[in-house]
Amino acid sequence: MNGCEKNERVDSASRVILATPRQLFRTYFDAETLKGWRVPDGATGTYSVLEPQPGGRFCLNLLYSDRTETDGPAAAIEIITGEFAEFVPDERIVEEIHYTNTDPAYAGMMRLTFTIEPAKAGSKVSLHATGMPQALEVTAHRAALAAALRRLALLTE
């Protein structure tokens, strides 16, 4: 059963980027390049684990300098772990992302699908997220996905 059949929320963003599918796919193989577009605005981040392959793991450590809380949506430190569930060269990457938090409304697992399709000029890139923690605000999350694609365009065009 897919997310639509379960009436599950889907947050997504798409953008045409003036880069080849190969260039875009290769951003997953360098931790510095990947964090350049995956780390949210207002944060600094490091990948302590990055295994870009089917079944590979990742661990992204985020630090928000403007936050002081130790937990919840305003936590200064956030650790995001996950696995690469699917890895189709130059076409698609599916990640299972785990959010750990003492507040169950901010904990859970999200599935993020990164899709690349050839376009007339460049490539159409899409991010589709399902299974977000229930407290994750819809508009803010969709804006964050669009911002990630904007940063990807800046890195690859």
C-alpha cells in the first residue's frame, strides 16, 4: 500500500536544475558536497557516517547556533540517522530517516525519495517525504525541502 492509499501526508518539492543526472547523483558520494545542500539553513552539520550504497547507513549531526533547548523542535543539537533503502544510479535514492526525540510527537521515521529525471534543460529533481513526525509543521517542512533543492542548484549549476 503506498502513502496515497493510506491517506498519508506527503511533503514534496521539485525543481529543474541545470546539471546532468550523473552530476546530481554524485553529490551523495562526497560528505562535504552532500552537507552543502542537505544541511538546513541556520545549521552547521557534519556526516559522522556516510555509506552511499544500497543498505548503507548515514549519520548527520546538526548544530543550530540560534537554539538553546536540549529537546523538541527547538533543540540546539539534532542527530539524524538512517539507511539507504534504494540506490538507483542517476535516477533515485530512497532514505529511511530516523528522528530520535524524547517527545514522541517529534520522533519517528521518515522516508525521503530523491528522484532525478532528464528535462529539456538539465534535470528535474524531486524530493518526496512521507511518514514525518506528526508535530513537524507542514509549511515549514515543505519550505525546507524547496530550500534544499535551491542549495543543490547553487552547488551544481
